[in-house]
Amino acid sequence: MAYEVRGVVARGKGAPVSIETIVVPDPGPGEAVVDVQACGVCHTDLHYREGGINDDFPFLLGHEAAGIVAAVGEGVTNVVVGDYVILNWRAVCGQCRACLKGEPQYCFDTRNAAQRMTLADGTELSPALGIGAFAEKTLVHSGQCTKVDPAAPPAAAGLLGCGVMAGVGAAINTGGVQRGETVAVFGCGGVGDAAIAGAKLAGAGTIIAVDISDRKLEWARQLGATHTVNSSETDAVAAIKALTGGFGVDVAIDAVGRPEVFEQAFYARDLAGRVVMVGVPTPDMEITLPAIEIFGRGGSIKSSWYGDCLPSRDFPMLIDLYLQGRFDLDAFVSETIGLADVEEAFEKMHRGEVLRSVVVLS
């Protein structure tokens, strides 16, 4: 039997979201229905609402979530009813060329539910990142469910589903930050601050946060930055070099996704350093760099897909570190809200007033 629940829907480009009745089907083969307990308000959801991802409206928004498995379909063996899970958008297939090379973190054929959730009138919904978790229940592929320790509260745990994992992974997995290295992070929103926290976890010695907002720079300090640079007041590259003996950093992370910021990250790294782009650019953006500079500086330039994470490996590990008091997920939660508050949360996020608003469902 299908379930009727409330959910947050974006019906058209730029239009305010609305609370709608969502019809969630029983899970089919390989699928699971999850009772959503909490879901973070991520900038990607705003991108969907603004038509910045695609135009497959209407969208069921929300994807950064934790909850309880309510039902599973035929053939599901990785989770059972009652499991506490974080939802992910990298349900690895196990069969693509990346998986067969032993690199499932780059899976090129990740899985989503085969069935579609709908509005009450039968209109099919496009779930954000294949999840659609601004709803009391959602239907996903079972591989999108990662079982973790239920001692972690869902408002914090769910944030690993996207932004926090993207940032932590950009530092640890993609950037390969090592003990004692120097790191600069450009952009101190949720993803950038998670990269700072990841660099701290990895044992970086100097962690430099760069932003144009003093409020965000203060958040960065709370999450592990040893130095801050307000790039609206000073040259960020010169400031970073001054803090690193004139050399630049070992790892420079662009958590903004704009060409001018990437260029700053490129020139702020030391010889043989690593540049990581984890901020998401728009399709029209282009980067132009002198070829001799790319060659002459050595090192590497990398993009980070979802923090190059493997949810089955990384989510439980980070939850364990959180429960040990070594990784402060709670610091990312600026406020908890209800489903009806998502539109206002988008405005707060746009104004830079929150690190994360988190929808909590009863």
C-alpha cells in the first residue's frame, strides 16, 4: 500500500516552495522506504528550485538526511526494517569500470529508486539527488541507505549525507592532507568549514580560512582554522604566502566554485602543492591559466566528487569520531526548523546567516 505524507515541493523555476501531499509507493526490488527524521537545507536544494540543476520540475527537495528504514523491497540485504541510516547519493553499482578497478568512490553508474514518488494527482516528482528527503517518508535505492550508530542524533548525522561529507572528503580523500601540512580553504560556508574540520582531523598544522564575511570566518575558527583572511580587505594570495614563509600552502581548497576563487587557490599553493575544487561552478564558467604556470608549479589540480567518499566506509567512521568527541558535527547545526520553514531557510542561507538549517520531523 502506498503512503501519503507531507513534503516540500518546488513546482517551478524561482517559485517559492510549497508543502504538498506526496504519494510514496511501497518499495520494489532493491528499494527502501525511509522515515525521515531530519534533513539539512543544502545550497543544492536552492539550485534545484532556481532551475540551476535541470528543469525536471516539480522537484521533491531535500537530500541531506537521516532516518529509520520503514520497509524494504525484494532482494534487499544491506539494511532491514528498523535500521538507523544516513541517506547518500552514491549508491555504488559494483559493476561499472570504476567499481571494477577497485575505485567505487568514483562509481559512474550510481543507483536510485526505479519507481517515482508523485503528487496526489499522479504528477511524477523528481527527487533532489535521487533522494527527496524534505518529506516524512521517502523512497530510495537500498544502496542509498548507510547504516550508522543510532546514538548519533539525526539533526547532526544527516549532514554527512552531502555538505559535510563533501568538505571533509575534499580535504582528506581528494586533497590527501597529511600531518603537519599547510592548508587554505576558500569559502567558509558548510562545505568549506567541513573541509577545515577535515584538515584538522588529518593533523594539518596551519589551516587558513578565506572568506569575505567575518561571521563565516568566526565559524571557521570554531571548526579548526588557525588563521583567517578576509579577502574583501586584503589580497588573499599575499596573505597566505605571508603565513607560510612566502611559499604558499600544501593544499588549497576552492569551496566556492567561481573562476576568480579557483585562480586564487591555484596561486596560493606551494610548488608541488595540490589544488582541489569542491565548490560547484555554473555551466557557463571558464577558467584561463597560463600553461607555463600549470606546468611549472607541478603538483596536481583535482575536482572532488562528493568528497570522493565511499559512504559505507566514511559515514560510519565519521559518526564514530563524532561520538568520541573528536569531530564536532553539532557545530554545523545553526537551527532546527519544520517543513514549513524551508523557504525562509533558503533566504537565511542566501544572506549568510546560517551554517545549516536542519528540518526536524516528528
